[in-house]
Amino acid sequence: MHPYRMQQLIKERGKDLVINVQRRASLYQTIQRLLRAGLIAVKETSREENRPERTVYELTEQGLETARDWLTSMLSKPKEEFPEFPAALSLLPLLEVGEVLRCLEEREAALAEKLSSLDTILREAGAVLPRLFLLEIEYLHAMLKTEVNWVRSLIDDMRSGRITWDREWLRGYADSGGGDD
């Protein structure tokens, strides 16, 4: 398969929800790295009239073995990831409560829209595809639903005053040792 078609198929099959293929140049660079490492090989090169040369690649035995090792590791060993949302949450006191509420409400709306989109994908694709081919979408849906619910509860806690702060409270907390014993 050639890189342009790879990118098309990734998008057509919804894999762009879990694989970043925004820039075709990155895909070409990845292919070059795989080729240098012997994980893929050129299967054929062809040229159609008035079209650029097209190189088709195939997975090598070493590539298949590496992919299997990589997949079994990713499936069995949780990886420490550092998403930016929890990092932003750790720094909330740098912003005013009202500003945080506006940001969280905006996030909740965007997440709810994305969740609705995933609902549609699962419903439509689930009508024609076996569940096996939708597992990553199911996972994203479950994670997104959990985040939407959590963000909504945080918004409720901030609106009710159960979670609040201001500069004076922060200074007082810091002056009292901030929980340090």
C-alpha cells in the first residue's frame, strides 16, 4: 500500500481518532524510518499517466514480529502518560474561579459534542461491523463519557461553592504552611 492510500484508509476507517495522521509528511517520515529499520519493504513501484510515481510497501517478517511485540506490550503494560488536562487542573489556582468555570463549561460542551459524534459512529458502524473493529471507539466513548461526567460534577461543585478559592484564601493557606507538617 502506498502512503497516500494509507492516510485515506486510516481516515475512512475512523482510525484517525486514535492515530495522528493530520500531516501526510509525518506519515512519509514514519514510512522512511520503518523502511530503514527493515520493518517494511518496497513491494512495487509504478507510475500512471500524469501521476507521480507510486511506491507500494509491505510488512516484513521482522516488521510483523516488532508490531506483535509492540502491541502485546501496549495491551498488557499501562504506560505513564502525561495529558495536558490534568496538568492544567493542577494549576487552577492561577486563574480566577469565574474564568475556570467558563473554561470548564466550554470544555464540557466540546466533550459532549464529541461524545455525541462517537455515539453516532458506534450506532452506524455497529450496524455493519463486528464489535472487534470498534473496540477503540468503544474505549474512547467510555473514557469521554467518564470525563464529561467528571467535568460536570466539578462545574456543579464550583457553582455551589463546595470548591472555591480567591487570592486571600490562597495566601492564608500558604501562610498556614499549606498542609505541610
